[in-house]
Amino acid sequence: MTGSMKSLLQDGVRRHQAGDLAAAQRCYEAVLAQQPDQPDALHLLGLLADHHGDHLRAIDLIGRAIAQVPDQAEWHGNLATALLAAGRPADAEVSYKRAVTLDPRYVEGHYNLANLLRGRGDAAAAAAEFEIALALQPGHVPARNNLAMLLWEDLGDTAAAGRHFRLLLALAPNAASVHMNYGLFRLSAGAYAEGWVEYEWRWRNEEYDERDWGLGLPRWDGAALKGGGLLLWGEQGVGDQILYGTMLRDAAARSGARVAVAVDPRLVDLFRRSLAPHGITVVARGTPIDAAAQCPFGSLGRWLRREAGDFAAGGIDLVADETRRTALRARYQAMAGDRRLVGLSWRSTNRRIGVDKSIPVHDLLPALRQPGIQWISLQYGDCAEDLAALRGAGIAIHDDPAIDGFRDLDGFAAQVAALDDVVTVSNTTVHVAGGLGVPCRLLLPAGRGRLWYWPVSGNICPWYRSVRITRQTQAGDWTAALAAAIGP
């Protein structure tokens, strides 16, 4: 490389590090204009392409750099990251493993490989890679955080997870994501008083992208209000809003104030019908409200669910549209004859752990052949292929085209209320059934995929009186759980 090209490349690196990516790109391209196979410029330009979301170009550029210099561990790691972003996890795994083979002390390589392995369900191998990364760099906060989460969520080793969380809190006392995760960990263990306090750190966590719907009002401190109203607003998904909504009537009683509840627009009719008889106003989030204080739903537990006994205080007691419920039940009974009407939902669309919570349709078949049942699909989203597979196997399952379980939640609630029972994985369906008081059997995975609010043992759900829990006995095998939940 000539002196001028070296200077141009160095200038590009300086601009890259300073965040002037457009100028850095011009420098790298200028180098390649003179020497098309210059490996450093290819690699760095590939990093920029990956940053801008052009993963295929990144793969090409970094791959060409590696062809020139095959022994740079970090380059293989960066190629793996681009491959993973491009939807090629198997190829990414090969590249990450090549990276840590070339340089066993490459911390980020072990860390990224661990995340990939966890994503594809190999928790033991992922834990080993996290441990290697931490042996090399004990202060690597993301690696220790992800290992703690893996030990808790995937392997159920709460003692080891707790040790790592405590180390994290000492290492990074101001890390909002660590406090938030620790809060969920403690809530899952039933340590509610501590857990809710730690969970408040979610509002400082940049990865928690929930909008603040509190209208700029002062935060409620859990005490009785001497004047003015109280705005309680729903955060997270509609299922979470129903779950936290079990505390709304208690909050109204505790505050002694005029209470307004703001929720996802899809929940307004259902919540209004259920809460108006208790003197609670329900509006869509963002509606101007005259109030003295506000509180997000997920913060109510700090004042109202501090110990296990507090869960006996009450629920949300959702009320379905009786006209729609009656019409749906009559229609379904005419179709089913003397068979019981049982709703079924088998998939979760959760982006992070939906696959872990869902049941493959072929695993459903043996249990669904139970006689005397007319199955009613409560599965929202595009499930035409699954339904065809069930019907092709002789399963009597009805999918009602008049009900849109995603957009028309009031109609969905009427549908659930029209049934005798519900069998579902952990998704919105269980919250609707539990909120309505419809008998519901909840199927939970043995490893990753059990959300913090479902208890770690026993079949009783503290949030919903009508929900009973059945768990996998072995991760990935739903046979016994389905038989237990659906059996006679």
C-alpha cells in the first residue's frame, strides 16, 4: 500500500470512529478505487454496509477481505454478524466458531456465539460460551446479564442466576436493563416488594420503548388523593394491560379519587363495559384527562401486590358483549350438537420468545382426538396452513371468519365467553379467558418462554381465578402436558 493510500485509509478510520460515516465511506471507496482488493478497506466498508442494513453487500465485502487475509478473528466475527442479520444463522454459527478458533481470547466472538446458540435453543452450549467470555473479561456486563437471564429463563437455575444478578448490580449499579431484569427475576420468585421497585428501572432503560401516556401529570405515590382525579394508563401489549388491569379496582379504592383508565383503543369497549359499573371512566390512551396524578399499569403492583396474599383482593372481571356472546354460542352449539365447545390457541407471536411458547401443529394431533369436543380456533394471525393440517388429520375445528382476534378484541372476548373451556399457550387468549372467568388450561414450556408472571410451580395462577396451569415435563415435548390438559 502506498503512503497516500495508507493515509487515506487512516483518515477513513478516524472519521468512522468519530461517527462521520459518509466521509469514512468516501475514504474507503477511494482506497478501493486504486486497489480493488485492499482487505482493510473492504472489511471496513463492509462494516458500514452492515450498519446501514445492507447485509448482503456487507457479506460480500467482508468475505472478499477474508479471502485476502483469512486469519483475522474479528473479521470472521463481523461476517457472522452480517450473516445472522441476513437470516443465515447456520452460516453465522460457522463464522463465529471460526473466529474463536482463530483467537480463543476473542471476547465478543464468544459472547455473540453464545447469543446465537441460545437463540436456537442450545442453552447448555450458550452458557459455556458466556462463561468463557466472562473468564476472559469478568466485567463484561452484557455477557453476565444474558447468562443470568439464560440460567433463569432457560435452565431454571435460579440460585446461579441470582448470584450473577447480584454481581451485575455491583458491577453496573446504574444499568437500567440490569435492574429491570433483576426486578422481573424477583417478581417471578414471589419477592414482590423488592421486584416492583427494581422493575421501575424500566423507564430508564433505552430498550424499553413504551411510550409515556401519563400526559405529563405527577406520578401517583399510592396514597389517597385529597383532590383531583387519577389517571391509570395501560402499557405494553393488550394481554399485559388485561393482566395489570386486575389491579384497577383496587387502585380506585385505595386512591379514593375519581379514576380514569386509558388503554389500547381495541380494549376500550371491553374495559368500559367492565369498569363503568364501578365508577371508573375508560378512554383510549392519549385522550386528555383532568387529573391530579397518573400511574402506568405496571407500576400499580408496587402499591397493591406487595405479597402473595394481596392477590386475593380482586380481579378485573371482564364483561363480554352479551348479545354477541349469546348469538355466537347458539351458532356454535347448533354446529357442535352435544359436544363441548372448547377454544384452542397454540401459537404466540412474541418476537423474542414466541417460538418457545408455541406448540407445533403436528404435536397437537394426538390430544385433539379426544372425543366429545368441538374445537373452536382462537388463534389470531395467519394460521390457515395449521388449520388445514388439523382438518386433514380429522380434527373437528371451526375457525369463525366473523371474529378477528387481533383487531376486534370485543368480539374476541364475546367468542371466548361463549365457550365451555379454553386451552391455550401463553398469549393474549389466556388473559382474555382469565379476565372473563372462563375455565382455561394454560400450557407452559419447561424452559425458555415462561413469562415472569406465571408461577414457577403449582397449577394455580394468582392473577386469574379461572386459569389452571399445565407444564411441560421436558423442554420441547408437549405430549404429556397436552394429555394432562385435554384428557377426560
